[in-house]
Amino acid sequence: MGFDPSADYPLGQRRPELVTTPSGHALDDVTLEALRGGRIAAEDLRATPETLRRQSAIARAARRTQLADNLARAAELASVPPETILEIYTALRPHRSTAGELDEWAARLETEWDAPLTGAFVREAKDVYETSGLLAGERAAV
């Protein structure tokens, strides 16, 4: 049976066989008892890229485009190391990065982590920061 974004929501209830942990455990295997007992690891509490892509498709079918876009970017970022995510988050704070630094982050996202949607998002933020005076060394006009 194929995945139908319009009919399979909520995914965890209607199609739980499509929701697995990063190490392949079924959704029903994810319990506090299993975590305490060592049968699953803390890493198994994360959503997989495939589950996030399916959730994105569900949101898009419901015409919730912003949510769909956010979930699609989350799917791209699921394999990016947490410390790198924190570095990108810090770089995106106002007055923290130059235009060139944000362009470098966008390129790295696209090439190192196959995250073109997130790379485009960083470039869009850079463009907004340029016009708003929010790049490193700049002050917004009063």
C-alpha cells in the first residue's frame, strides 16, 4: 500500500508501519520502559528524514505550506550533526555573520549535507539581513 498524504494523517495512527526510529525500531517499540531498559537509544527518539518528508507531504496536502516547508528543511537537517546545527543557528543571529559567511554556510549545506532547501533558506535570510542592516558590522537604520 502506497503512502497517501491526504488519507494517512495522522501518520502514527493510520500508518504506524511507516514510522520507524533511525535504527529501524517500530513506533510501538518507542517507550520509556524500552529506553530505560536499553532496548532503544536516545538517538531513536529522533524523527527520521523519511518520516519528516511524509509529514511535509501531509502538511502540503492540507495546504499548510509554511509547515510543509519547515518539515522539508527538517528532513534535510536530520543528518546534520547537532553541533553544526548550533553553529548555523548562531551564524543566523542578527549581526553575527557577514554576507560571505552566510553564503559559505548555504554552500556547505548544499554540498556537504545535500540540503538545498535549507541552503536557499540561509541565502534568503542573508538577503533580508542585507536590506535590513543585520549583517555583522552593520547597524539598522533608525
